Amino acid sequence: MTNRVVEEGLPYPFGAHWDGKGTNFALFSANATKVEVCLFDGDKETRIELPEYTDEVFHGYIPDVGPGNFYGYRVHGPYEPEKGHRFNPNKLLLDPYARAHAGQLEWNPAVFGYKMESGDDTTFDERDSAPFMPKCVIVDRDFDWAGEAGRQPVPWDQTIIYETHVKGFTRLHPDVPEKLRGTYAGFGSKPVVDYLCGLGITSVELLPVHTFINDDYLLNKKLVNYWGYNSIGFFAPDPRYASDVPNSLREFKEMVSALHAGGLEVILDVVYNHTAEGNELGPTLSFKGIDNASYYRLMPDKPRYYINDTGTGNTVNLSNARVIQMVADSLRYWVREMHIDGFRFDLGTILAREVYGFTEQSGFLKAVDQDPLLTTVKLIAEPWDIGPGGYQVGGFPPGWAEWNDKFRDTARDFWRGKAPVAALAPRLVASGDMFNHQGRRAWASINFVTAHDGFTLNDWASYNEKHNEANGENNKDGSSSNRSWNCGAEGPTDDKAIIALRERQKRNMLATLLFSQGTPMLLGGDEFGRTQNGNNNAYCQDSEISWFNWSLTTEGKDLLAFTKRLIKLLGGCSVLRRSRFLTGEHDPDLDVRDVTWINANGGPMQDAHWKDGNMKCFGMLLDGRAQKTGIHKPAEDQTMLMILNGFEGLVDFTMPEAFGGQAWELLVDTNIPDTKGGEDFPFGHMYQVTARSLLLLSLKK
């Protein structure tokens, strides 16, 4: 304790807030009996009891404490695991609202609330954890967001998402200054911004950057939690990605500002479903010691144990009003203070759970859906978890977009010859069978064929089996259901025919992704064929397995050029990006169908064609005259034809007739990667569609 002056302060806002003269501290705990704020000057610790308790919030104001000061909390209360309480003032705790952190967790038995060596979580440990804990940092929030006032969000129907990792993207980048590689400053550097703008994507989605913890069992294997899905702080950018750690907050803002200056949005992958504290045998780092019974979902009849709908040991309790407030405050902070443009919610179903299960009327979804700030940014759910009724694709409320894994699975199966055309067709038109309700729009379907979790695009076409030996789990980790095909050889090969087929398969998948209705999400590196050597679970690989190799092969350079051309074409063909769902129904007033499915004979698909499991080649004709908005009038978009041949042999495809023209202009043939366009094919012409290839044609008026 100390005789230092402390005033009553205010119970809001939560966290440590400097006003220019001192800092107000406010911490929620419904079940604690006393809270001490701990100030650190090197190894010296000063403990100050927060004097006031208002509406379950401990608070106090300390003059002459400000930016740069390190702090944490010690929270007193009952240690009764059988009742769900795990208070232990011997443990230094991180502030849930901390804006910055310094230092790394050192795994020591002292960071556990119980006597870790005993394996019995009902014991009480009296060792001080402070020497082994990272510390919170009081920050100066001032930042000049020059040029940001007039920035406009990218409309959903023009959005192209690029999922990547701050460190992995830049760690080996030859044009990024070496000292900045792997950092926020490196990702915001001119070579990176120029590359992303040149690719043509609109929105960068970053894997988790909230402060997270490296798992002890990974460190023991000389591995780390590379992806970052192990959060311990929801308001602070992780300092491990900062080139200037004391100024990590400013460096992150400068990165965002640089990306915005290039016209790029920044979306964060966020993990509010669980924390790094694990189950009853996990460490006491923050929430567990502040108010375990409030922050986590506990077994109703045995509150010593945790509900584990996440598969990570614990589940954040989004049924508690203060926990909802913490998550909503975090989201608002990243939008208002950090100028983030959207969020992808890991295991999003968790956030919409109440004690009785998933509901789109959950407290959290209500809180977000009525928030005047959060409703202005992009909200993307990963719509599943491992709990009961956890798979909820299409089940989120209006205003939300969702990862559509059915698009991924069906596209993969079609191009390896395992899915019929009837399965692929609805995926090409934004999966209206799942998303077309309550006024939702086609952009709600986030289409992807690969993501951080699983094979890269190159590996999907190169491996039948996962190869995760480097993860140290005897290749037992990661999914064994990859829907992949190695095209004739497992892994690298010199066989020119196999290489040619693999390259065409990659082009097929990219074209399917980008030319389908909905919002495309491209996995970073797929545009040039990045490989992880068959590792489909590289979460622990902070190594060349995960880092982007910028020494592109000839095939890589060609694929990059092809991807850029597809994205450019997409930007110029608005009929490929309709926000209204395409239904194929005839509009008698306009005498038009928005989409017509075509068989290889050039006529409309009939029931017999859809039921023919041997049929592998079909076309999708998008009529540019179809109603585009709620106003019932014809549009003036270009009419397009996409032909997909998943058959292992050549197919003669008769060019169909279409209103307003006499011929089709070839724009893309994945068998001819450098197609320049301009070649015309009249109605009735029989085009020889190469085995496993895709065509895109525009109606010649």
C-alpha cells in the first residue's frame, strides 16, 4: 500500500483514462470485495486501493499518473471454485480495457491461481505473478487523422476482401525495409500499399491483432500461436507486431492511415468468443481473477467447470450485460479511435448464444444491430461453433454478412469432379436458398474457396492429404476433409501435364470465386500460388511455412497477372455484382429472366438436365436488362455468359442466343490464361470447351 493521493473518480468510462492531469481507473466486478491498482516503476510496485464502488464498478482517480505508466490490478474476493469464484490477489491482472500492453507472459507456476504443480484447481496459490506478467500501459489517445474526414466506405456490392497476416505478408518482402518487416509499419509501407492497390482488392482483412498469448504447450515445442486466436486484451494492438513497441498504438494507427490513403478498407478478425485463460486448469491473467462468474459461461450445476462451445476451454459469457458492454465498447473503440472499417467475428455463433442456445434475438446482436456507429461498418460472422446447434450459415440477422463454407465446399467438389451442376448453381448466385430472406442482400454471402484455416489454393490442387508433421502432433491435427485433388502426384512435381492441370485448376477456382454473385474473399498469396507445403493447419507456424515467399516462379507471375485481370474485369461488369438476389424467375413486365441456366446444346436447362449426375458442363447467362434495384425498370448492364466445364474431357458447347446481340465476345478462357479478349463467336457456334475449364463471355451488341 501507499500514502499516495487518490480521489473518488468516476465509474465510467471503464479502463484507465488520462485527462491531462491524472488518470481515472474503473473496473467492473460484481463479486469482488476490493480492487487495488498496481503502478510499476521498473521492478517497484505501488498498490493503491480504488476507494469507490458504484453499480458494481470499482473506481478512483490518481493525480500525476499518465501516459507511459505501467499498471495492472489485484482483485480481492472469495476463492471458491465450486461456486465459480477464483479471486486471488496474489495474481496481477490485466485490465480488460487496457489500450496498450508491454512485455510478454512468462509461463511460470505463479501465473496460475491454484498450485499448478498439484493439478488441483481447488488449491490456492500464494506466489506473486507480477514478475512474470505483461503490464498494461496508460496511453495518450491523441492522433492526427489527416485526410480521413471525407473517407467513404466501400459499398458492399463493390467489395473484394483480401485475408492476410500482418507479419506473414511482410516478413520476407524484399521491398520493405528489413527493420520494418513483420510489423504494422511494414504493412503500412508504400510497397505493400502499392501492391494491394495494384491487385485491385478493396478491403484488407487482418488476422487477429488484439493482444494475445502464446500457449505454453506450443512454446515447449518451440512453436507459437502464429494466427493469434488466443486473445487476452480486446482494446490493444499486440506489441509483437510493432517496430517501435513503446509507440505500438501510434504505429497501428499510422498503418491504418496509410492503407486508407491508398483507398483500402481495414477489417479486423476479432476473437470475442473465448480468452487465453482456458478452463479451470488454465492461468489467471485477467477476467478469471476479476470476476470469473460474470465473464465466463460456467456449468449451471457445477460452476467450477466451464462451458466449452469454442473448443478452447472457455466461452465468454455474452449473456451478461457488462460483458456485452465490454465487447461493444471494444468494437466502438476500434471504429471511432482506430478508424477500422469492419470486423470478422471468429466463431460468431458464440456471440449470438443465450443460455438456451443460438438466437438472432440475442442480447449481443440486439446491442450491435441498434448501435448507430457499429451499423455503419462491415459486420461479418463466422457462423459456426462446436456447441449444440452451432452451425448457423444463413441464420444471422439482416445487416450481417457471413462466411459461406458451402460455397467453398461445393466449388472444390465441382472442380475435382465430385459435385453435380445442381449443387453448384445456387452457390454461383449468392446462395439465395440460405440468405434470401428478411430483405438481406446478395453481398451477405462471403464467398471463399480458401482461408487461413486449411489448404492454400496451390496446395488444394497439389495435395490429396494434409502434411502437418511440422506442427509436432504426428499429423493428427487439422482437417482430413479437404476436398482436394493433387491432379496426379502428391506435392511438387516436374510432370508438365500435371503442372498445367494444376495451374488451370487454380485459375478455375479464382474465376469461380470472383465471377459469382456475393462478396468474394481472396486468401492472401493465392493470387500467385503461395504454398504451405501441404500444411492445412499452420496456426503454430511463425516460419517460412506461413510467410509469403515473394520470389515468384514463372507460374506464380502468370497467375498474379491472371488474377489482376479477373479483378479488373469484375470491376467493369456490374451484372456480376448485383446486390439483389438472382432467382431465374421470368419478369413478365420486362420480359426478362435475370439468370438463365444453359445446357451444352445452347438451350435452357430442363429438369432432366439438373437430375443428370453425369452432366458436368453448363452455362450461366446473366441478362443485363434485369431489374437492378427496387425501382421496376430495365437495367442497362452488359449481358454476360459464364460456362463451366467440370468434365474430364472436352465438351462442344453451342453458343446460346440472347436479346440485343448476335455474337459473344470471349473475355476469359482458363485454358488460355493470357486471353486478350476480342474474339467473337456467333450464336450457334460450337465452342470446344477444354476439360476442366471456365469461360466468361460478353454479349456483342
